[in-house]
Amino acid sequence: MEQKQNPIPINTAETAVPFWRDAGKRALLFQIVALFVVGGISYYLFSNTQANLARQSIATGFGFWEKEASFEIGESLIRYSAADSYARALLVGALNTLKVAFIGIILTTILGSFVGVARLSSNWLVSKVAGSFIEVMQNIPVLLQLFFWYAIFYESFPSPRQALNPIKGVFFCNRGFIFAIPESHSAHVAMGGMFLVVLIGGWFLNRWGYKRQELTGKAFPAGRITTALALFLPLLVWAFYGAPTAMNVPELRGFNFQGGLTISPEFSALLLGLVLYTSAFVAEIVRAGIQSINRGQIEAAKAIALRPGQVLRLVIMPQALRVIIPPLTSQMLNLTKNSSLAVAIGYADFVAVANTTINQTGQAIEGVAMIMVVYLFFSLSTSVFMNWYNKRMALVER
Amino acid sequence: MKITKTLVLVLSLCLMLVSFAHAGKDLDAVKSKGFIQAGVNGSVFGFGMPDEKGNWAGLDVDTARAIAAAIFGDASKVKFTPLSAQQRFTALQSGEIDVLTRNATQTLSRETQLGLNFVSVNYYDGQGFMISKKLGVKSATELDGATVCVLPGTTTEQNAADYFRTNKMSWKPVVIESTAELAKTFFAGRCDVLTSDASQLAGTRAIAANPKGYAILPEIISKEPLAPAVRHGDDQFRDIVDFSVLAMINAEELGITSKNVDMMLKSKNPVIQRFLGTSPGNGKSLGLDEKWAYNIIKQVGNYGEVFERNVGVNTTLGIERGLNALWTNGGLMYSPPFK
């Protein structure tokens, strides 16, 4: 707190103000008292918890991390078996949460922007369809939506033996969507590397083109050139490696499909539910952002002969984003946090794994603390990134 | 003003926590409350589930009623809290419930790490597999590659992992927290197999649209001694809970039922006299009324009656006594002497 300057200089002891009349000193005193109270309460709660746990001989500490988890997890991005440690099981859960949050945020942003723009369309039908989508999705609790989508997946799709097979190598059944994927080959790694190289090169090309345009006024189609290269060069690399075409085709063996890539009903239902629910909010945010721009701006942009795409990209979006980004960030955080509802429909997210861990080890306090730390970390990382982006987009006043 | 309000709020919160943490002895707390708060399953037919009229019924529910009958002389002085598998131990630890009668398996780590005491077993169970008859599977050893529906927070999850690992079979779990939702998912065909304690499988099958379409495989892959549990810290309460369970078993051994218990009061057999409190002693030792065992049998019944009423062969579950028969009939139910 800022020390308030006393307007009259005090030199003598006679005129000295007692400290409880001095706003600055009083504020300081309150702060110190508050600090002690908070510290004392924290200490009391902590020691009381410790004492109670010890009295009931409930185990404490994070020693269980290294113990064998001995439970199986339905889907995992990294190799995992029941023989691995709790730490690894929890990592699997955290990655699963990250997976659904990451893909969910990207899809939500795309779908939300699309619906938001459609809502403003001059076409009556398009605008009404977008409007009803928003109203319906926004107003049904997300948990119900998850149950609904999950039920659709397991009730309406057939069992693996009667799986739908629309095209060769693709199966739809109540075990999920199963696709054929290319057999792993060193060419794929090289293709991915090449793709990255093109992307980085494209960024530099774009910067150079922008500078050139500022100097000479001549535009350079950096975007189109990069897209072409990004498509063409990896194909060239693929041909160079002898064009491997071996596919890992899923096959029905015993109970289930073996091979290929499976997207589980749990993941699909969770992703669908979260994306549809959150994108309705994002759509409204995008609409508000676009409507916040003065019509005169758009007319002016058209007057200097910018194409509609350019109007959107160069005039509307940079200004609309300033309004859009802060509430968009909070929707992204909502999506991440809502992903913990996965427990209800059996997706192995962090909360699900942590719950099982809590139950097997009995260490609820540690488990819940871990859940809080993980979600805090995800949320803060998203916030940091979005704040950085927001700063970049913010109005620079000269 | 604002600071004062906040401070008052914080302090009152602290006081709440304090009173919560230092709740007195469990038995005293129960007695002064006037009823027992029992944690039960809530959705397993035959063990703990409200019937169509909203009255709680089941083997575990009756066990809780027996404890109430022992302490208050009135089996209705009990309130039930339905708990999920994941909530149950925390609910007991935190004092939300006084006793857990919710088909919980007694294990070493639960006794030691969770701060719980399990008492005598009220149902010997074992984990099994249920599968649709359409799949034509006859044994659990044919389950390689299967998708398995399993409830989280139970020993079931671990047993299944152990079983598939020992038999070198691959599998995929589908883990859903609510028992009802899990059953729905299984019946819709999301999983090939549902694994749980055999008694629960029977209960789940009983509420299926087509119970005849499902078979329980012969393999029992684990030992599941299901027992009521109490918190550490009140041995007298633990004894009461323990002997309430045992009293029902002992009554069956002695041939005392809810129907003949009044007649048995006139029995000349000293063992029965001691048990029913006509020759006093047992009640005083437990800190209860001498009629405590009489009240249990009169109001709830002996173990055999409770078993047959809730899960026995004449119910929809149709479970044989098996391991849960008296030791004299080849089962495991055995009560220490009441003297």
C-alpha cells in the first residue's frame, strides 16, 4: 500500500500524530495483522490436518508415486501398462486431458468463429440456423450433452462384428471409429521434418514479402507459395524414399479390431460435447467483436478498393480481436476445466486416473492437491499464451 | 467494515472446521444424535438400493439396521447415505457417516492406510465376469482382446488388471463412475464383458431388459470378503458393530429366528439365555442394553433370514448360500461364542 504523504510537515513531538490517526501507519499495521492472521490460520489448518491424519493413521506424502499402479487405462498417448508406476499413470491421465483440451480449443475456435460470422449473415436462413444452434447449445448443461452424445455413440452404432464399413479400411462401430493408417516408415518422419522446414521458411518468406511491400508497394503471394511448397515438398520426400504405400489396416480379430487407429466413443463424445457447448459461447463473443466495429471502417476499407477478404483480414479482424480475445481466453479455460466431466462417460482423463489413484492409495489430500495443481498449470499456461497474444493484438497508442 | 465482515466469516469457518475435526467419540456422537448415519451402495439390487416405494432394502441395509437395533433398540433409527465406490472411504474418514455397510472388500492396505477397521465379514464374494450369451464365450480364459466395463475406485479394477496380466491377455477397460450408467453402457454393447463382484453381477443382471441373454462366467478371479467398516479411534463402537454382525450369524447357528425369538426367551439352554440377555452380562460388556441381541433378531432377523430375504434363491437374484452358508453347512459363516 502506498504511504500517504502528510500535507503538513511535522517537526516537533508536540504536533506528532499518534500512529492510530496516521492513515499510512494504520494501513501498515492492518496489513501486518492480516498477514499474521492468515499465516496463523494456514498453520493451524495444516498442523490440525496432519495431526488428525496421524491420529487415524492415514498415510501421507507422495511416496506412492513410485509404486506399481496395477490398474489399466483405456487409452493412452504413451506406452502404458498396469505394471507401470502411479506417476506414469498420472502422466497418461494428464496427457489425455491435454489432448482433449488442445484439440477441443482449436475446433471450438474454428466452429465458434464460423457460427459467429454466420449469425451476422444477411441470409435469413443461415443467420437463423446459427442463432438457434447458439441458443440450444448454450442452454443445455454440458454434462447432459456429454451423456447424450455418449449414448448416441454406444446405442446407435453396431457391435464390432456388424461394423459399418463405408470405405475400405474405415470402420464405424460402438468401439469407436477405426481407420487404416500408413505403416510406420522412416519416410514419414522425413516428410514431417520437411513440412516443418517449409512452415518455418514460409514465416520468413512472409516477413520478407511484407517488408518488400512496405518499401516498394508490390505485394508478394507468400501465403500461396508456402501452401504449394508445404504440399509439394513432403510428397517429393516421400517419392525419394521409394513411395512406401504399406497400410496398417484394421482387422476384426476376436472381440475387437486390431491395428489401425481407433478413436474411442468416450473421446469422441467428450470432444463433441465440449466443442458444441463452448463454440456457442465463442460464436456470441465473435459476433460481439465484429459488431463492435464502426460501420464506417468497413465502408472506408471498401472505398480504398480492398477485396472482401482483405477487409476482414486487414481491417475488421485486427480490431475485433481486441474485443474477442479476453472473453475467448476465459471460454478456453472453461473448456479445459469442463473436460474433467470426462469421469461421467469413462474417458481416462486426469481426474479419472487421480480418482482411481486416490482410491487405491487412500491419499485423498495429495490426490486432490495434484488435480488442482494440474488444472491450475493448464489454465495458467493458456492464460499466459493468450495474454501474450492479446498484448500483441492490443491497440498500440502512438 | 468489509475487513471486519471478512474476518468474522473466516473465523466462523475456522470454528466450523475445529468442531468438525474434534467430534467426540463415535459412540457418544451417535447416541447424542439419536440415529446412525450409514453409508450404503444406493444402486446395487439386493445389497443397498431403495425399493419402488422408496424404502431402503438389501443385505447391507439390514446390517446397518441391526446395528441401530443393538444401540437404540429400534432398527429404524438409521439414516442412509448412498455413496459411490470412490466416495465411500473418504465419507467414513471425514465423519460424514458413522459406519460403512457398502459391500466394501477388506484388504490390508485399506485397514492400514485408510485409517479404517473392518469388522466381521457379512458376505463372502468373489469377482467374476458377465458376458452376452451371443458372443458364445464359455470361459474367462477366452477373453483376450475384450473390452471390459469396470467400476472405478474398487478392488475390481486392480483384480481385472492382475488377471489379464497373469494370463497374458490384452484388454481395454471402460471405466465409468456411476453403477447405473456403467450397466447401461454394458447392456448397450459398448463392452464385451462386465466385471464386478459376482453378487453385484447377479444384481445387475436382474435389472437388465433381458436377463436371460447374459451369462456369468464360471471363473471367480478374486477373494472379496465384504465387511462393514468403522473409523479408527473408538474401539467400543467397533465392538458393537462387529458383534451386531456376529449376533445375526450366532442366532442362525442357535436356530433363533425373528419368528421364534420370543419363545426362545423361555429357553432353558444357557447359551441361548446368555445370547438373548435373559442371563445378563453381554449387554453390559458392550455398553448396551441386555436386550440388544434380542432386538436385532426380533426386528431384523438372523443372518439366514436376511440373506434369503434380500439375495437368496427365492429372490430375483437367486444366489445360493455357497460360501455364505454356516460353517456347519460347509460355508464360512462362523461366530465366536457369546460369553
